[in-house]
Amino acid sequence: MSSSTALLVGLLIGLLGAGQAQALLRLDFEQKYFQHPQRQVWDFSMVRPDSVYHIFYHTIHEQTPNAVHGDTIWHATSEDLRHWQIEGPILTVGPEPHDSGAIWAPDVFFDPEAENWKILYTGNDDQMNQSICLAESPDLYAWTKSPHNPVIEPDPAQYVWSREGSWSNFRDPFVWREADQWHVLVTALQNLGQNTGVLYHGVSEDLINWTDVGIFFANDGEDPWRVLESPQYHQIDDYHWLFFGEFDTGGLSGISSSQPDQFSMDSRVVFDYGYAPEIDEFDPGVRLVSRLAPYHNATDGISYAVRIDTVQFNVDGTLDVLKPHPLDNNWPLRQGIACLAAPTFGDNPTVRGDDPVGMVGNSYFGSAEYYQGPLAGRGAPGAQLGDGTRGHLHSHPFVLTGDRIELLVGGGDYPQTCYVALVDAATDTILLSESGGGESTMTPRVWDVRPYQGQTCYILIMDDETGEMGHINVDEIIEIVDPLTAAPLPDARLALRDAQAAPNPFNPSTRIRFTLEEPMTLQLRVHDLRGRVIWTSARQNLEAGDQSIAWQGRDSRGHAVPAGQYLFSLEAEGQVAASGKLSLVK
């Protein structure tokens, strides 16, 4: 056991008398999607200043029919693009008239001269006339709108735009730095003999005062009136690339050319479906393409998530979106039709009116289901393979060191032919197994694995049953170390002091404030009074001095937690450095 695990175990024993320890093996079927539970995700921007991904997005409630009501820009974080933590809203509408109607389309970037983060976003007045606004942050968490807003309004003599009209197009900023100047592209409309979708191109020294240097690109396609939404411009190897979506048209468009003044819709390729394409290179030579992906939600409506894949740019100026199988990392051996569209995205049975499956996160394994997710190319919302299919999958082998394994299981009651099992890797002997028990909705199961500690094992999910309810659902396979058997707690001598929550009691959010004597990597965990971890922050690389981490009073799925007493622990440099109590009142 690591010193950090032992320390956290000791903390929970000391605070609670008993509790749960840390997960070791974890197999949970999550895919590279970002969802906000019970809300639609719209235009977004993603950055990764260190090992943590940050996504900023405007969002509306799931039942809201139109994104014009987007009144809030939110923030979430992830270490792997699969497991996301909702950090909370960062900007809301108003109070000034220029963004009193809605705020959309954030573009987040670092300003090296000011040594802080900036965001350009679309502000809409109450008639949906659009302009570009600015906000800034020292840490990506606390944001302040600029007193100079709006920082960009188009010239009504040059563009189809008026503050006196309604729905004037000027939105979706994209910022880059070139030749010691800031550049921005903005979706706009101009009368070039007819109303034509164009990209405004502005330059600035300070992000406040902008100069229009002329149209970057005008829609010269079959429908020139369609504005070009969510533009992005990149120079990749020997080619210049322009990415965008056409208004009211699904599909990600890309144009490549040796020079940007040679862009033409004649060479446009629609390289995938979706909306609002974003290209990022967080690791050298590895580029990601993210976009909005529509899907059916449980209330029989359309919602949106962000799907993330890898994109390959070729030497001939073409590109390919790469979609590796989402089970490749943890489940290398898969056979049979039952694995055809695994894992299953969302609560797929509810789309066709069946009972909820009891999943956690965005995906689970369901051997009778046939929907891998939006833009996956496998299956469709609500589709199923049925009980007549067969298949099985094996996890990577692992050395069993925990005391128990917790998992969620549902499906038919066929212990010999349809089950999930812990298997000895040396002999292929089944050590422990669970069937669905005749209920498709998954329920918690627990295996006592102490007799098998030290053995190399793997997880087997088997569906060799074609009878009624011949299917199995599995999620959240987690190996646990029992705190009562954990190693003694070592002394944590870390340079962290004065940790306290403020406000406390609080509603709806609080901040854990503390002082660091030296730089360190730190993470905040919030526990309930039974010792269960209900929320964990992203790991943050923090400098010496006064610091803080916020908790928005929500669990790891983004749901508001009930009023009551909670515990926090600060884990720094792999050890628990501070802890305390929290009181949420409502």
C-alpha cells in the first residue's frame, strides 16, 4: 500500500471510526465524452495548462428547446477526458445590457504578458444582437468581466448588424497569437450583393482595442447566406486549415490551402458529423478533434454532449478522424455479437421506455444493447441486439491486492451462462461470479477477495445465454482496501498550514483556503459521514503562498448534495496534509 493510501485510511479512521479506503482496480466503461447531467452542452473551449483538462461551455437545461436561452458559462475538469468534475458556473448574463440576453461561445487562452487567463465570449442583448466580450482569471476558476465590454462591435456600415434590430450575427470568437499581435475570427454577416456569411478578422495589442483588418473568408459556396459558425484557423505542417460549421447544417467542415487567401468552399470537406469543431494539440504530434454531438435523452428529447477523438493530418492536405474502440485500454479480448457496440452509452433502455439500468457515468456494458454513443458509428439510440446474442470480454490481468471488489450487476438469472467473474489468470479458474438475478436494473454486489490476495487475475464478462432475459449489465468494478486492515498511518510533515473552509456553514458553495510553504501538487476530497468519497477535485499544481480550492456542493456526477455534515481532506504530494468538517445548509 502506498503512503498516500495509508494516510487517507488513517484520516478516515480518525475522523469517522470506520470508513472506506481507496480504489485500486477500477473498470467503469467511461468513454471520451463530456456531459453535464440534466443539461445540454453547447459551444465550448478546452485548455490543458498542466496535466488537467479544463472545458468551458455555455449550457441550458435539458428541457430548454433552444440555445438562445444560454444564460451561463460553466467550467469542468478532467485528468483523462473520460471522468469529469463539474466545477460550477463562471459567468452569467448581465448586469449590463450588451450581455443581458444570453452568453455563448467561450474561447479561453493564456495571456503571457498579463500572466493570466483570458476568455472572449459572445454577449447577446435582450434582442439577441451579438457582440464580443472579455473576462479574465488568475487561475481558471474565478473570472471577472472586463469593464470595457463589449470589446468588439462590428461597424454597421460594413456588416449586417444593428443594436436597434434583432438577431444581429456577430459571435463565436476564435483567438490566436501571431507576430506579437492578437488575432480573432468572428462569425458575421456582410452584404456582398447579397447577405453573405463571412469571418470578421480583427487584430489587437491589448485584447481591448481591436482593428478590423478585413474579411478573412467569405462563404463562396452554394448557400452563401449561411454564416460560418465556430471558426478555427490553424497552420499545420505545410497547410493552412480553416474549420467551421455552416448555420443550421450538421457537419464539421474543413478547408486546406497553401495560403489562407486561397481558401474556397470548392475544396471543403465534411470530415465528420456534429457541430462546433475544435482542434487542439496538447501533446506534441497528437491532435484532438472535439465537437458537439447530439443524442436522445431519457425525456425523449435531443440533448448535446462533447465527443473527443484523435485527428490525423496527412501530407497531402487531407485529414482522418480516428476512432479507436473505447474498450481497447482495459478489455483487450472481446468476442461475439454481444460486444458489437459495447460499451453502451447513456441509459439506453429508457430511450425505448424500459426501466432505468442504474448506470454510473456516461457508459456501461450491456450485452443486449446496441448503441455505443453519438458519432460512434455503432448502433442507434434505444436500439438493442436482444437476448439472443452471445459474446464475452476479458480485462487486462492485474495482481489482486485489495480486500473486496464492489460492482454493479443486472440482467438475467443464469449463473452458469450469463455472468461476470473474477478469474485466476494462471489456471482460468473462476474464483467468484455474479449473475443479474433476473433484474435488468443493476444493483451493488460485493466480493470478499482476501483469500486470493497476491494472485494475478482478470475480470470476465460472459453472455452465452439466448433465453428470455439472456443478457448481462455491468458497471463500476472497483477494488477496495478495507481500512481496518490497512497499514499504519505515517506522519505527514507537509508544508501546508491554516486549512479552513469559508464560508462554513455554506450554501451553495465554499472554498477550502490554505497556505503552502512550497510548490506542490494538491487534491481536495469531500467525504460523507460514512467515509465515502462523494467528490474529488482535479489535481492542481500550486505555487507557494495563499491558495484555495472550491467545492460547489455537488457530487461527482454534478448533482447537488443534500444539506448536512461533510468532511474534507487535502492530499498533497501523495499524503493527506489537512482535514476538517463542512456544514451545508439549505
